[in-house]
Amino acid sequence: MSLAVCVFCSSADGVPGPLRGLAADVGAGLATRGWRLVYGGGGLGLMGEVARAALAGGAHVTGVIPHGLAALEAELLEVDDLVRVDDLRARKAAMDARADAFLVLPGGLGTLEELLETLTLRQLGVHDRPIVLLDPEGHWRALHDLLDGLVASGFASGDLAGALPTAHRAEEALDALAAQVRPQG
Ligand code: AMP
């Protein structure tokens, strides 16, 4: 089975054009590599850009969306596999269960929450799948500073920021994931 990349990113509709292009590059890049996309199932913002570009390139796309958000986030009915779940927690669990690796683009509260849970579980050794940030404009710089501060003050240990390598271009991000994924089996 090909690599399944779970993408966390913004669902906001007002995101500027360059980031939309970046999101589309991710979708196209996944398709070119023959990889699969797992994402939140919506059609708005960067989420919609990634998914539409992945579908246009022929990638297999799984969308996971809570019943209550289907209209609000304009669920994308043309995905290959549309998984409807009860709530946001179930969505995260369903995405996690299908993911071999995680790619995080700029986003808001939802993206931050998904990223922190995935990072926390990795630091606890619950999983060892790669997490890469795609962040050409320093959207997550304050998060890196916060994580460094937690370690410096003794509230967290390990190289937290180092566990989140940052790429500036889609291809660089996908290469970084490929380099970290462990062979299956
Ligand atoms: P955002 O980054 O806020 O645009 O949200 C990205 C995605 O995360 C959207 O599809 C939201 O529905 C979802 N989301 C928002 N809040 C949460 C949360 N607390 N837990 C999990 N997903 C969330």
C-alpha cells in the first residue's frame, strides 16, 4: 500500500493566494509520488486546495469529517473515501488510524490542536511517525519558541522543536517525510 500522508491545515476561506498555491503544490506532489492523502474532508481554505489538487493529480483521497461540520466546512463529496464521524475527537482518531506520516501547513486553532496532540503522542512514544511542518512564512515560529521555552524551563524534555522539522517548499516537505518514514513490515 502506498504512503498515506495526513495533512493538517487551515479551513479558513480568507487565506492569501501564495499559501493556497503552496497547499495545491502539496496535493499535486502527493499525487506525483503515488501517495495517498488523508485530511479533514472539507472544501474550504487550504484543506480544499490540497484535496482538489491531489484529486486532480489522481491521488487517492480520504476525507474525514464530523456530521455537524459537513455543511459548515463544505465537505468534498468527490473524494475517494468519505468518512463521516460524530465529532472532532473521532475525526482525529480516524485520521490518525489511517496515517503513515503527518504534514502540517499554516492553520488556526484546529490545526494547532491536531499538531499538538500528534506531537505529544509522539513524545510519549505512542507512535514514531514523522511530523513535518511546511511553513515558508514563519507562521509556526512562535510555536517553536514556545516549545524551546518549555524545555528550557524544565516543563518538557527532549528536542521538541527538533521533532518538528520545517520545510519551505512542498517538495522539500515531502522529501523530508520520505526520508523519515520507516519501511513497513
Ligand atoms: P483551523 O486550523 O482552525 O482552520 O481548523 C482546521 C480543521 O481543524 C478544521 O477542519 C476544523 O474543523 C478542525 N478543528 C477545529 N477545532 C478542532 C479541535 N479542537 N480538534 C480537532 N479539530 C479541530
